[in-house]
Amino acid sequence: MPLADPVAYLRSLIESGLRTADDTLNETTIRLAVTGLSRAGKTVFIVSMIANLLAMGRRLDTLPALARRIGDVGRLRQVTVAPSGSSTLPHFDLTPKLDRLAGREPAWPDRTTDLSRIALTLTLDRAGAFSRLAGPRRVTLEVLDYPGEWLLDLPMLGQGYADWSRETMASLAHPMRAGEAAQFLAWLSGVRASDPGDEAVARRGWGLYRDALLALRDHGLRWLQPGRALNPGPRGEAPVLYFFPLPDAGDRPAPGTLGALLADRHAAYLVDMEQTEFRGKLDRFDRQVVLVDVLGALHAGEAAFEDTARAIGAIAKVLRRDGLLARLLGQAQPTHLAFAATKADHVPAATRPALASLLRDLVGDAASGEGRSVHAIAALRATEDTAVKRGGAEIAAVSGIPLGEGGRRSFDPGHVPPQRPGATFWAGPPFRFEGFRPALLAPDARLGVPHLGLDTLLADLIGDALA
Ligand SMILES: Nc1nc2c(ncn2[C@@H]2O[C@H](COP(=O)(O)OP(=O)(O)OP(=O)(O)O)[C@@H](O)[C@H]2O)c(=O)[nH]1
Ligand SMILES: [Mg+2]
């Protein structure tokens, strides 16, 4: 490796030198990217993690497994939100989100439209005999809220326009997609790759294609590309986005044709995503958590579940140690990578191991090996475990206040298969999933946020850097 890529090798030497120097100066930085498909629970995860770490800094045992990994909760002297300094990334606005979650009428955060960053400073006593002499250590935890839609552009990087068109047209042919995309498909039937490369046509096709993607997202589908069509991000809409799949796209479109115009844009889009949103952003983050709403996907039915499974499988493949991200971004593979099924408070305790096992099955070998882990978590636990009577028998259930209702109800969500389900599961009673009102919190979530398994996940993901 050193001789094959001397520049990368030198960079890694310098970086490891800087890390050692950081430690000597009692300063370390951990960079954690919180990723996952849309509505997976990324923003709630970040708010809860920060509120619980801040509470831990006030000597509250909000994250017991992480405290054990550190050695002793007392070693964590202080946790504060770090000033944003001269960061070039937008700031993750914690206060309004906390205010809404911890308000009198607790409300979940809004949909995220932008990548954003926040950093915490953790001051820890050093472990060991010389701790007093060495003085406290300061760890900066930099956290990135990364729009889920953009992750699915990663698998696109390995594909040309003609292949992408073929694949996308094949998925649009699925009955569930074809219905939502009907207007786009009807319009597309009158368009040929050999038509003149007309800007107005490109723009119209893109608008219809984007509307189809938005409708599909609302139906629980997750394999939706390109990401910036759904979520243009802070740079807003730009001509580079105006492309869509063509059924007759060829590998060598004639210059001046619509096929050539769209293929050029597709290529320019991927270069732009790679250079602007992946390099210098995702690759700066040495730890990554991928959140997956497995339960929501089970509830949305077979087509939506298979779609989520496909998306997660592709992302996991990209993130494998020998995956596309490693090849693309060189040294910048995350050292620690965790996959988590979110909203685990929707199912009773006895079902949560099956939820983690199902996610492990979807992720495959990207989750095995050192620094890799799989979890079932609830970043904000909105329910309690209970039991309901069914035909004389007691069945484990959860109770919470459904969104839009005033009172608490008990709820048996149904069976969670420990592996990717087959036809028998889909023929059985549907998996029930209902939104719950967030739990009531103390003002500013000063006492932390109730959760399930967030502490174990953080112990695996960042615990080593705090121990
Ligand atoms: N019960 C429960 N619901 C959760 C939890 N985490 C997230 N949710 C629900 O999932 C929804 C989406 O959570 P967000 O954190 O906003 O998801 P996101 O991944 O940031 O979504 P986008 O920004 O739209 O991609 C919330 O509005 C809640 O309804 C949890 O731990 N428990
Ligand atoms: Mg969000």
C-alpha cells in the first residue's frame, strides 16, 4: 500500500502523528456521522444522545453501559456543547428541537432538509495511577446529521447512465411503483433518447420523475435515486439535477440528443456528489451509525419492506471494509460502524432480539468483524412494556399514547421475524405500527431522555475513545 499510493500513505502517517500529538496535548476528536434512510430516526437519535451525554456530565447515570465502558461515570467531569468555531457545515439547531420535544405538548422534530453538524466537549479524568499528574482529557465529539436520501447515491457511483436507467425503469415497472409513477411513465412513453436535447423537455421530465419519487417515499419506499431530487440540500435546485431515466438509454448517445444531455447531467451529478457531499464530509467521519426503521418497513408491507431491504443491502455493501466507500475514499473508512433498528419501543422487550437479528440478516457481512455491531434501539422511549389478554392468554405488549389521541393504550404489534420474512409471514396478520407521542421530559431534557439500548450502542461506537 505505501508504494502503491505514496500520497495516501504520507497522509495517514501525518494523521496518525497528529492523533498521537492530540493525545499528548490531552485533546482528541471523534467524528460520528449519523446516517440512515429518510424517517429512520436520525434527528431524534442525535437529540437524545446529546441530551443524555449532557445529563451524564451532570453526574446522572443516563447511559449506564457507556459509563461502564468509560470505567466510572464520575470520570466524566463535564459535557458542554462546543462553539461551532469556523466550521463550514451548517449548525445542528439543538435548542428548538429540545424545546419542542421537552415542551408541554411534546412534539417530534421536523423532517431534516439539510446536512448539519454539532460538537460536544467531554472533559474526562484520565484513568490510571498518573491521572492527577496528567490532568483531565478533553474529547470533542463532532456529530453529523446526514440526509438519508443522499446515502443511496453512493451505490450510484459505480454505474453509468444507461445501466442506471435500465435498473430504475425495471423497478418502476413494479405495480406498487408504477401506480405512483403513472404520470411520469405516461409522459415518458412519448419521449425517445434520440430526441433533440431540449432543456424544457429535460426539466419537465425531471419534475414528473421527482413527483413520483416523493409519492413513493410517502408510501414507505426507500430505494429512491437520485437523493438530491428528493432533498436538494442547502445548495438548492440546480440544472445538474435535471435528469431522469430513459427506457431506451444507450451506452453511446449521439451528441445533441436528449440521451446525451441526460447522460452528461447524470455523470456531472455523481462527480458533484462525490466531491461535495461525500469527500470532505462523510469521509471526515471515522465513526458511523446507520439507522434503519425496520418496523416501519414491516408495517408498510412486502413491497416496501423488500425495497428497504434492497436499500440497506446496497448501503451495507458500499460500507463493507472492501466496499465502494473504501475504494473511493481510501483511508477514510469508518473505524467503527454500527447498524441499528430504531423505534424498538414499538415492540415489547421479548421481541427486540428478533428485531436486531432481522437487521443483522439484512446487513449481511458488513456488520461482522471488529468495530462493527448491530442493535435494536429506541433513542426516545415513548412506551412501556405491558401485557394484554388474548383468548385467555397473556401476550407481551407495549402501552403508549398514540399520536393524535389523548389517552394511553395497550398495543400488541404482532410478530417480528428474526430473518428476512418469506411468503408465510406476508400472508399472516399484518404487523401493526402506530406513531406514539414522545414521553414527557423535564425542561430542556435536563434529566436526560428515556431510551432503549442507546447506551450499549454508544459504548460500542465511541466507548473506546472515552475509556
Ligand atoms: N416511538 C419512537 N418513535 C421514534 C423514535 N425515533 C424516531 N421516532 C419516530 O420517527 C419519526 C422520524 O424521526 P426523525 O428523527 O425525525 O427521523 P430522521 O431520520 O431524522 O428523518 P428525516 O430527517 O426526515 O430523514 C419521528 O417523528 C418519530 O415519530 C423512537 O426512539 N421511538
Ligand atoms: Mg432528520
